Amino acid sequence: MSQVHSEIRKAVQVIEAARYSMGVAEFVYTFIDHWAHQQTGLYPPSSKMPKELEATAIELSNILSAAMRNYPGIDVLGMFFSECDYYKQGQNFFPTPPELGRLLAALVGWRPSDHHNQELSFYEPCSGTGSIAMTWIMEKINNGGKETLEQSVLVLEDVDRTMCKAALIQIINLLSNLEVKVKKLSINAVDVLSRAPKGLVYVLEQQSQSEMSLNKVG
């Protein structure tokens, strides 16, 4: 873990360029907005990345992408948000510790027979950056092999649109880096208590053995 922490510190140093011209929180929000759009082609960014910070954004995405590739299943963006003092809903954001992530992954990843939706393999409300889902994916692969993942249906929900975008970035990078697929992945921005939608839904669905398509709803 010390090596990935070193990479995160490097990423935090990079965004110092934005501290006085834009502010760290606003830069990180805009960065995730743009990165998610570039990865998916869906939901255009709500604001432009300042031209003077474009090189910073590219360098940051390279560092974070490399960390995701080198440390599969680790909550890279969660650690980054925590280290750079990115605020979620007015409070500090803290990533899920790996040990707790494994425990929660075992608790929320039920067998199909345990739920009225016979296809649903994993459901997590308040999913944040997707840490527990990634842990569940890694455990699924380690215990049953990549082929067991291909029939899995995952549903993640969070009230924060930025968290949903961060989870999507991390999970699709994880699946790509490991060269694995899931049957369906749905990430919804929704108030998990009132069920009020927040205007963002990603659906990643396996169309055939060789390809998956990513769509938005709403």
C-alpha cells in the first residue's frame, strides 16, 4: 500500500497548480466531470477546463490511470479525494479501508436466491467511489475465476453525481485492465432514502461475448 500512497501523493502535488487559479475542490469536480465524459462519451461536462490547467488535468489522469492499472481493486480515487481535501456534501471524504471493504463486499454481495431479482448479484446504496464493488469484483475473480464474473449484475447508487462518475471511471478501468466483463453494471445517481433521481444513470451491458455497450438513462 505504501507504493500506491506514493502515487497518490504525486497526484496531489500535481493539482497544486490549480489551488490559486481555480481552487482544488472545483478543479477536482471539473476534472472528474471531463474524465467521465471522455471515457464514456456521455453527460457532457457542466463547465470547461481552463486552458492553463489542461496540461495539469492530462498529467493527473495519467498518474491516476497508472495507479489503477498497477494496483487493481484499490480505491485510487477515494484515496486521492481524501488526500487532496476534496469535500463531499460539505464534509471530508474518507475512503473505505481495505479490510472493511472486504467485509462489506461479503455482506452486500448476496447469492441470487437471496433476492427477488434472481439476476442481481451485487447491490450497494451509498456506493461512493465504488471501493466495495471493486473489492467484490476482485474477490469474485479470485474465488471463481474470470468466467464467474460474466454472469454478474451489479447495481450501485449514490446521491452524489461526482461519486457516481468516479465509481464508473474506476470500475470500467478495472474491468478493462483485467480484461473481464460483467453481464450488467448500473450506476445511478439517486437519493437512496426518498428514491428521488439526480439525473444521471449509467448502464454498462454485455451485448455479446466480445463487446459491452455503455448507455445512459435520463
